[in-house]
Amino acid sequence: MVRSQLSPGVTLKCYTCIFPALTTSDCLKFPRMCLATETCLRSKAVGKKGRLKFTLYEKGCVLTTLCGVCGTKMAMGIVFTYNNSCCDTDLCNGATGPKAPLALTIGTGLVSALGLTRL
């Protein structure tokens, strides 16, 4: 259902993840209903630490004023450049991504690169 065709009081359902997710598929199990003033967000952030490059993903419900916005943000001590895109149909911000083994490999590399260890 296209947002412009939604009846008053009807809201979009969007996939959501808590930043940062290491793959686009990490978010697919968390759909939620947005507020009537929100649309679906799909954001990609790229950062570097030394020679390592990291790509992180964010999805959720946002105000339309955040659609098409680009900028920088800090996560895990790394400055990431992000690019927001939005869509306005139910679950339109879902996408297939790398399978779990690659995500685990990336996650392990991220932990090592950041010098994080077990407490």
C-alpha cells in the first residue's frame, strides 16, 4: 500500500534494527508499526579504521525530513559517513544481504580491529 493511498490513522509497517547492524538481513526479524507521520528508513554508513573498512546498516521509522539526508556520525570510535533513503510501502526497507557466516566473520574482524576483548 503506497503511503499516499493510506487512510487516515493507518500507518506503515517497517523493518527496524538498532544501529549498528553488520548486514542488511540482521533487521528483517524486527518489523514495527510507524507513527502516522513517519516513513520507512534504510540507511547505510561506511567508516574506516586503519586499512579496515566497515559498512553498517540502520532501518526503522523516521520523519520524512530525514529522507535523503547524508552526513557523518560516530559509532564504536569510528567516524561513519551515512546516506539515508526512504520508501513508503509496508516493509519496503527490507533487503537481502550476506548470510550469517559472513556477518560473523565481519563481526569478529570488527571486534579484533577495535581491540575489544572479553571482560
